[in-house]
Amino acid sequence: MTDSTSSGAPFRFDTKIAVIVRDDLAVWQKLNVTAFLASGIAHARDDIMGKRYEDASGNDYLPLLREPVLCFAADAPALTRSHARALARAVPTALYTAEMFATGNDEDNRAAVRTVPADALDLVGLAVHGPRNVVDKIVRGLKLHG
């Protein structure tokens, strides 16, 4: 994915962000999971966030992730495979499990994940950040969402 610099020259990030959401979720669940995963990726590195925005009226807005986010859909086995690839490559990873839909707070979410071994997690979403070629290997075979 390229962007352009202020000079108009294409800019290519050395890293990539990918969000993978299970394809059998309700739309509200897909959006909810994506939002939570993006908030996790925002903490992957100190420089992952861009700068604050300001409109022409002087209103101030929060910074966004500095690079594009690619969103993929996957069935449960493909999500599990991508998770194993991410763990094997030790890239910053955010996850969301089915059990987290039943909790109402961050503490209970962490407790729900803590009780399940990595290979038995009921994953509904995953987000990764890392070098482009590494993330490409993690999402290999997945289709962009939509």
C-alpha cells in the first residue's frame, strides 16, 4: 500500500497492519472486534500513531494510526492458522475471542483469555503489526474483507 508525501512522491511503509475478523460474525460484532483490535495495535510501537488533526475552523482531533490498515475476513481454521503464524514470527499481536463477547470489562476479558491455551483459543479476530513481508506471510491465503 502506498501513500504520497507532501511532494507527491509515493511513500511506502516498511511495516504493515492487518486486522483479520472471522467471517461468520454478525456485522455489529465484526465492527466491534475491529475497533478493539485497532486500539490494541495502536500500542504496538511508540511511533505507530500519527499526529493530531486540525480542521480549518481550528477544531482539534485525535491522532490516527499513521499507516493503512488492511482488513481481512477468514473462517475459523484460517484465523487459527494466521494466529499460529503470528506467534511463530513474534510480531505484535492483538486478539479477540468469542468469550469476550460475554464479558463487560477489560479485566474479565483478560481473565477469559488467560484460562485458554493458545492453540485452543476460540478466536474471532486478530490484528498484527510488523515488517511488510512478515505480515504478508501471516495473512497469506486470506481475502480482503468486503
